[in-house]
Amino acid sequence: MSLSRLASIGVFRSSSRFIARPVFQKTAFYATRRTVRDNTPRPFHIPPLPVALIGASFICLGIGLYEYMNSDIQKFPKPVRQALRKALYYQLNKDTTLALKYFDEALELGLQSPELEPNGAPLTGIMIQLGTLQETVGKLPEARQTLKLALRHLVGLQNSTVDVTSVDLNQLSNIEQKKAVGIAQKLGDITAAMKNDEEAEKWYVWSVEHLLKSSSKAKSQYGDSDDVVFNKEHMPAWLTNTDIGASLEALGAFYSSRKKPELAIHLYLKALELNGMESCQSAVLMNNLAESYSGMGQFEEAKAWGQRGLDLAQNPNTGKKNGDKELCNETCGVLLFNMGMLFEQTKDKAKASQFYTAARQHGRDFKHASSIKEADRALKRLEFEKVRDENAIM
């Protein structure tokens, strides 16, 4: 799907200052592995954050669990109810094999039951539960199929071949819109993990488009144009800045991981605008921006964003204000290391060594073993290069 429509509703800024190239991957912390002879350092990626995860999948598990666990289970027909109780029992006891078996059984019975509405919360709730569990145990193709089925039922296309992304979600209730967006974003995660980039992009963009359009107003006050622009003052009650910001960040992460920084950078900037400049999550976004500019060769801009993020993460009031001090501590270690790499890339090895040393000490202070290990690698690399260069001169 084209991003031109996203741009038209105010996702992107056109300032020349915002070049591009982001980074925030849903991969392991300190995932890079190199020897001391590798002279091409790369920044670290910050792992998935609780706020982003809640925002990006605020429906698939959240509302799915709420509707399922807190709804009156007696509303389900007896055969479905019995299978669900077994599925829940085995899920709570971490026997995923049997849990999947009984969720499958409950879904099959539910689809056959005339007592359950095809697009009703009970039936789609079973699908969401099953799809989420399938993803958790690594059954990605099955999870994709189940959640696509849930989405088609939700929008009333279970017996149609019409493309789900052609549906106007505004025709649904607020809770159904939230659920549809959450399922779409979860499908984006799953298909991205399956390396099906075209489909992943489709799901991410479709969900983000709807969130933005739901919070947009007409550009022209005279009604002579259909163009709209994002305006958070027009945000519906069921949506928050965090929801939209996390969704933008997830799409930015996808483009970042697919080497499309010119698309991701704008999404990070918009997410930062929505998130504000005073939280630990903002420090994460600043790290992503620093890494983005670094990847584009804009090192001074990268250092500026990195330092802003570092100042924010190191400020003790940041974590206290938002109750996410642990996130600030982790982000601080990443930023210290990444700043070291920025200076190493710009040939200021003395300054790089200072940041790597600070990153190592930060890891010791907060018991981040990976931080210590990677900082040691970087310092050994610098020492190796120093000795090599001295021997070359001799």
C-alpha cells in the first residue's frame, strides 16, 4: 500500500531537517555479534517496550481476554462452553498443546452453532484467543489464518471474497473498531515475522490510516475539499495519544527493519510529537532517531538526538514522573553505547572510548550483563585498532 495517503493526513513533516532513517526493531537486545576485527560498528536496538506493545496490540489480547474472561461464559452454548473451560484450564496450567486442541474444538463448535452471531464478541473472542496462543507458541501460519478469520467475521465478510482492507471501519462500533485495528496490527507483526513484507505493510498501514483518519478534520473550513489533516483535538474517546503513537512507532519499526529509513523517520517524529518530550518512551524514540540519522550519514544530527535522549533518560525526574524508571535505565545504557559508536564512526576514538566506558559502568550499576559484554567488545576493538595502527607506523 502506498504511503501517500498517510502523508495527506498529516503523518509526515516536510522540514529539510528531518532527513531519515530510523531504528526500533522487535528483536533481541544487543543482538549484534562481531569480533574485534570487525571495523563496522552498529548501534543497538532497544527491545519491544511495554507501552508500545500495549498500544500496538491493545485489542488482540487485551479486549479479547476481557470479553472472553469477563463475559458471562453461560452465554456460550453448552458444548462450546465445555471446550472453552478445558482450553482455559490447560492454558492457565501452561499445557499449550491441550489448550490449542480445546480452543480449536471450541471454535469449530462455535462456527457450527446457530446460537452465536458470526460477528459477535463471543465467537470472535475465541478466534482472538486461539490466534494469540498460536502466535505465542510459534505457529505463525496458523495464527495468521485464525486472526484473518476473526477480522473477516468482525467486519461481516466471513462469506465474501472482498478484501478486508477495503472496508470502512467507521461503520463498526467503537469497540469493534478498536478490535479490528488491534487484529490488523497483530497480523502485521505475524506476517512481518514470516518475512511476508507486502502483506505486513498492508496491515500496518491500513490500521494506522484508520487511527489517523478517526482523529482528523477537514483541511478546508468551507467544505470545498475532501482533504483531511490529523488533529489530536478530534481524537475519539476510545483512542489515546499512546495508542496512535505506538502504532506509528510499530510501522516505523517495520520500515526500519526493512531498510526504508526515509519512511520510518517521519513516523518516529510523529510518534514523538504525540508522546511528548518528557517520558522514558520519548528517550527511546530519540535513540531511534539518532540511529536513523547515523544510518543516513547525518552524524551531527544523530549526536544531537542521542544527547537529547541521554539527557532525558539520565534525568531522575523522568522515570519518577511516568513510573517507567526501569525503561529509562535500560535506554540510558543503549544511548551511551550508541553515542560511543557515533563518535567512533566520526573517528573520535577518545570520545568513543569515554562513552563505551560509561556504558560498561552503567551496565555494572544496573546489572545489565549484555551492556557490559558489548561495551567490553567495543573497548577491545578500539584497543586492537590502536595497537594495529601503532605497529603499522613502526
